Amino acid sequence: MVLATLLVAGWRLWLGVAYAGWEESDYGNLAMIHGVLEGGFRHYDMNHMPGYYALGAVVHAVVGDAVIAGRTVALLGGVAAWVLAVRLTALLASPRAAVLAGLLLAVQPEFSLYAASSLREPVYAAFVLATLWGIVRGREVQAGLWASAAFLVRFDAAAILGAVLLLHAIGAERGKARRAVRSLLPLVITVFAWSLYCRVDHGTFAFWSHAVQVNVETGLGAEAEGRGAWLAHGLRVVAGLGAWLLPWRIGWGIWAGAVLAVVLTPWTRPSPQRTVVAAGGALAGFWLAVGFVGQHDPGHNLYWKWMLPLVPVLVPMGAAALDAGATVLGKRRGRWAELLLIGLVVGQALVSELRETRRQVDLSATLYAPQRDLGRWFEGHIPADVPLLIDNIPACWIDRRAHERTLHSWFDVPVSPGDEAALAAWLDRTEVGWVLWFREDWTQAPGIAPVLAHGGTWESAGVQLTEVAREDAYGWILYEVTAPPGRSGRSHPGQPIP
């Protein structure tokens, strides 16, 4: 087990060399980790919860590098989740099922890649698995504490794990109320404490309000076409997630096994197996519900990140079902039929997982590595006294540590959409030397400055912007402010722009 764990950790470390991240969140997390440390562990973003960032800030205080800190915490969380998933499978199913689950989870794309990044989901998955481990071992208080830790990483744990803890408690032969209180009390106290903190620091007890509002508004936007159309679209998204994206990522045979586990579990007879399957169903149900309400396209990468906590629960469920089915087949058709079934199911899953891992690594190199390199270029070649109008990964990369630069965001540009003269006046007044324009609407750049979408040179009210670099896959253009006379971005001559 020790050697296997080291190999799993080594694979994730190796992936981290080539993998440039899931999206902007990886780099935003670095800035938030540094912000928590800089703020003396007193201020946390309400939408992202404090757990991962507090742990990252503790490591950051020791190593002095937010990148190392964020990746270390994610790596430890991902490896811990792998170990717990394998041990749970061995305890509740069989050693062979545990080996199959461990092999598949070792290289599952989201489960491995995100542990090689600075995302918080691997830590959340570890706490979810620790909660289930406490439950099946009969340690209610311990399970409640781990559920509290999971909540402090992602607030949906309160609903999901709270329901799982309650289900397990009421399934006990005796002491149902006592078990429920022992397991739920730590979670209830933690939820109340976080809500109180948000009231003091953010002005509201409803810590979930903004995150829920964003997803609800996104989904309900389709309601303009009629409630029936909205409902139909939501169901199509759910079908795409449950019957296309999920089996693609974990393997069709493993997916079928997980579905069979839900169908064949004796729900009227309490057992640790029932609790774990219920947890898998609750996690998957919440994921599908988010898809139904948010109604992003099933191929949207947000679902990849939200899917990660399901994986170390559903894959063991599928592996246990495969092991049981293969055993029955072996008794009826012989050993070779048994091994053939396992080989086909596991082989298909491994090929699919490794291909998807390669695809996501290549995608990150195309979309996110250039932005990270641009942030490095700003740090290495632009004087600190030159103000910058930048966002996304380059800004977050710079904010991962203390600096004296002035960074402006498109969200804060006090200009009416399309007012070129006002934009030029603001650039002149703030003495911005470099402007990074993004194609994505959510960045606000296309709304504020649609004229910059064309690239080349733009001039207004005596201010001139000249395109010096661009990347069209993600969609950004870097401009140097070269006028009025005597002012420019002041890059060091001869330094190439990435």
C-alpha cells in the first residue's frame, strides 16, 4: 500500500510539471492563499469558504511560496482521498475490488490532474471520504468533525453529508437520536460559526447567497422561452451529464456498475454499504441538480471540477459491482470469462482516462500556460511603477505574493461601455502602460472596449494603444500604451513577449 501510494503521488507530481491548470481558479486560489496569510488569517472570501485557503496559508507561512503551498495542500488531499477510497473498498467489498478501484482512481483525469494543481476540490474529496470512513467505523463524532471540515472547503457538504450522517444514524438498531446528535452537532456548530463570521465580515448570515444566485440566474435566464422549454433544457443537461460525461470520465462498465449498485442496494436494510451508496447518490444528485439549474452545456469544464468529489465514491461502487459480477460469471463460465470481463471493463476505462488526461494537459498548455507566462513576463520585464490594466491569470499570478505594482481590473474601469474618449482619458489619467484585453464577455473587456477586439493600433484623445502580442485560442490581446509622447509601457529593449 505504501509503494502504491508513492506511485500515485509521483504520477500527480509528474503531471504537475506539464499541467498548467484547470482554468483561472487555480491562479485565483494562489492569490487568495497569499491574501489569507497577509491578512493574518482573519479575512476569507465568502463564496469559496475558508478551509483550503487557511491550510494553504499555513504551508505558505512555512515555505514562503503560494504556488508550492497551494499545490502541496491539493496533492496531499488528492492522495489522502485515494488512500481512503481504496481502504473503504477493501473494507466494504473485497481486496480485488480495492485493487481495481485504486488502479482506476490512480489515473482518472479529474482526480489526478486537479491534485496536481491548486484547486480545492481534492481536499474536499479527502474530507468527504474521511467522513464516510468515520461512519463505517462507527465513530460518529469523528465523522461529524470530518463533515465539518468538508463544509469549510465547500458549503454544499452541509446538505450532502448532513443527509448522509442522518440516514446512517436513523438506521442504527438503538440510540438513533443519540447517534444523530453526536454526528450532526459538530457540523451544525460549524455552519452556525461560519454564518456568524460572514455576518460580521461580509454583512450577511446567508453565506450561500451569492454562489446560489449566480447559478440560479444563469439557469432561469432560459425561462424567457417559457417554463416548459427551461425544464426540457435542464433535463437534457442532466441526461448529458449523467449518461455521457460521467461514463466517459470513469469508464462505461464502471459507470454501469455504480448505477447497478444504486439499484440493487437493499435500501430497507441499514448497513455501511447502504450509507456509502447513499453518499454516492447524494453527491451525484447534487451535481446533476446544479447542472439542471445552471444549465451550462454538458461539455462545460465547470462540470469537470464539480464532478471530482463524486469520482472517489462512484468508482469504488462500480469496481465492487464489477468484482461481484465477475465472480458470479467465473463460477458459471470459468476463470477465463471472469478475467475477460474485468479486462474489458478496466481496459476501456484506463484507455479513456489516459486519453482524457492527455487532452486536458494539452488544453491547459494552449489556453492557460501562455497567460501564466505573460504574468511572469510582466514581473521580469516591466518596472513595478508602471500601472497595468490586466485580469485573470496574469493578475492572479502577480498577486500570489507581495508586490508594489498598481493593477487595474476591467471590472473597475469607470467608463461607460463603448465610450472611447472616456477610456482614453482614464488611461491617460491613471498612466496605465499596458492593457490586456479579453474576448470573453464575463471579463467586461468586450463591453467596455469593443474597439480593441480588432487588434492593431487604436488611438483616441491623444492616447495610442499598439498590439504587441495576442493568443486567439483563449482570446486575449496585449497592448502597449505608447502615447502621449514620453510615456510607454517601458519594457526592457530586446525582451521577447510570450
